[in-house]
Amino acid sequence: MRVRTRWAMGWLILTAFAAGASAQISLGTAVDLALKNDPKVRMSEASVAKAQAALEGTRDVYVPTLTADAGYGQGFGVPTSLPVVFSLTSQSLVFNFSQHDNIRAAASGLAAAKFALKDMREQVEEDVVVTYLNLDSDQRALAVIGQEHGDATRLVTIVEDRLNAGQDDRMKLLEAQRKATQIELNELNLQDEIAQLGDHLSRLIGLPDDRLTAIPGSIPALPTVQTAADNGNESDGPGVKASLAGAKSKQELSFGVNRYRLRPQMVFGVNYSRIDTGQNDYTAYYPGFGKINPSQNAVSVYVEFTIPIYDRRHQDEANEAKAEASRAYFESEAQRDQFLEGRKKLRRSAAELEKRSSLAAIDQDIAQEQLKVVLAQLSADNGSSSGQQMTPEDEQNARLKEGQQTIDLLSAQFQLSQAKVNLLRQTGQLEEWLRSAAAMSESAPNGAVNH
């Protein structure tokens, strides 16, 4: 919390000198801050610390404990216990059939917690990357829509002039006005989406600023779908590994619980006690105490054997642990099947999105070529009345069509990038790709965060 507070105060100081300005942050810096500040990652790190302490606890039962007891007072009548002033006792477990299973269960629990932490870190990384790519795509689209807004406004003016000159009808004016209004609505929606993405990104990285903007140069190139699929790791993801390790932990714990009955347990202990009979009637009722052993010091060394013979409640707990271990095993198997099925489905959908992106790029090229043709014909006509002449209205319509195709291309490219990021995560390549983003952030000339 103190680290996060210092980051927040530093950010507030920076933004105090740049009120009203947006803050640029690189992709690598955003991911790094999210991994340090995201509550879900911090929770997973605490779970790892807890599992580590649990493993150490199962091993430390063999380490002797040392306890001290003290008490002093006056007694009358028949003594109910030996008058011990203080005592020191040391005790440790020597042997237990179940303890080795408990240690293995705790070790598997620690492995499950570490896999869960890795899975959570990758979830946060994926969330940051997808949000960042979406923010970058929307920023580009907003610039295009700004140009469209100007083109649509000019189109309405041109149609109004032609209508006043008797060259167009009112229907074309209404169509132009509708286009302009629709573009304004799209611009407002896009601005709202950018604000929401900025707020979400700021919450992920733990900085109190919702006016974050992406730096396109900090985004490394994503591999092709085929490269991401072929170079990936075909093993289970960290989430599945965490589930399998958790099931193994419960299985080991079940083994230990079921090895409790009819198996000996051995404990070693040492005790020293200081006895005082001056403040009670102990020697009156036990006159031989001072004669047989005048010393008031008592030392005992012992080995204690315990053999559980019959314990119905413990057997019920053993049956419950066995059933729980079986359920956890089948649950992890179901999770693995779901993960593998989802990964194959993602590969197919990513390949389809790659084709859709290529198709959108071709459509955008076609729209650009059509705009060039219109501009060339407008330049060639130059007032000539021969043939079909192009008008400024045709030019604005061509520009609007080219702008819409550019926005469609940006949307298709973002969907493809999102699918690639998901595929990189499921094939274990996301962190390697992010390392290149971190290297690009470190080589930034003005630092990672600019105002």
C-alpha cells in the first residue's frame, strides 16, 4: 500500500503541472505497473506466501518445540497436583505415517499457488495489452472520424448550394444531413469508449489518471497466426497446471488421512520442573516425598507411542477427503479438456480473422483508388461538358467512403490483434513478446511516461 501511495502521489505531482493534458504511457510500462499494483496479482502473491508457510509448517513438526509454564500460590487441604513453580518442556514428532503425505500435499499446494500466480499475471498482462491495443486503435479511428466529420460538413454545404441552385432535390440534402449526424454520433461513441478504456487502463496500472493515451511506437509487431500457433507450447496452460497440482495436493492429503488408523505415532519429549512444597500441605499428605527425593528439581525424558485403534469420526473425515480428491481430479481433467478445446477453436477463429483483416485492407485500397479516380476526373474535367462530369459532391462521398473503409480496417486489425494476443497467452509466448515491448519502452528517448 505504501508503494502504491508513493506512485499515486508522484503521478499527481506530475499531472498537477499538466492539467487538462493527456498522459502518454508505453505498453511495457503499463504492463509493468499493472503487475506491481493489480489487487488480483497481489492476492495471488499472498496465496503463494501462505502455501509456502503451510509447507514449512508440515516440515517443522520435526523441529523440537520449547514451552515454559510458571505459577505460584498457596494451597490448603488435599493437593490435587504436584506443586510445580515453573517447568520447561521440549517436544517433537519423531515418526508419523501420515506426515510424509502431508508434506507432499503441502508441496503440491505450493506448486498450485505458483501456477495460479503465473496464470493471474498472464491474465492481467493480457487485459492490459488488449486494452492498450484497443485504445491505440480507437485513437487512430478518432482521427479518421475527425476527417470524416469535416468531409460530411462540406458535403451538407455543397448539397445545400446545389439545392438552392436547383441542381439537387431535398432527398439528397436529407441523406447528407443524416450522414453528418451519424458520423457525429459515431464520434461521440468513440470518445466515450476511449474514456472508458483510459479509465480501465488507469485502474489496472494503479495510477489516478483516466486520460491516458497509447504510444503506437511502443507496440511490438505481432507474429502471424501461423507463427503463433506453430512456435507455441502445446502443454497445458498455468491455469490447468494449477488445477492439476491442487488435485494432486488433495490426493496426497487423502492418503495421509487414510493412513491414520492402526499406525503408530512416536513423539520425543524432555521436561524440567521446579517444585516447591512450602506453601501447601503436600508433605503432610505425602510424607515420603521429602525423604525419598529431597531435591525439588525434576527432570524427565520420554518417548511416547500412540496407536489409534478405533476412531469413527476420523474415518468419516478420511472418506470425505478421498471423495474430495476424486472430485478435484475429475474437475481438473474437465478444465484441461475445455482449455485444449478453446485453444483449437481460437486458432481457427484467428485464421478467419486474419483473412477478414486482409479483405478489409483490400476494400480500403479500393476506396483509396476510387477516391484517386474521382479526384483525377475532377481535375481533368476542368469545366468541360463532354461526358459524365464529377462534382464536388462525388468527391466528398468518395472521401467518406474511404474514411469508413479505414475505420473498418482498424476494427478488423484490432480484432485480429486481440485474437493473436489470446493465442500468444494460450501457447505460452505472451511474456516473451512483452519482453520486446519492455525493451522498446527502455529505449524511448523521453522516458516511458510523457505529458
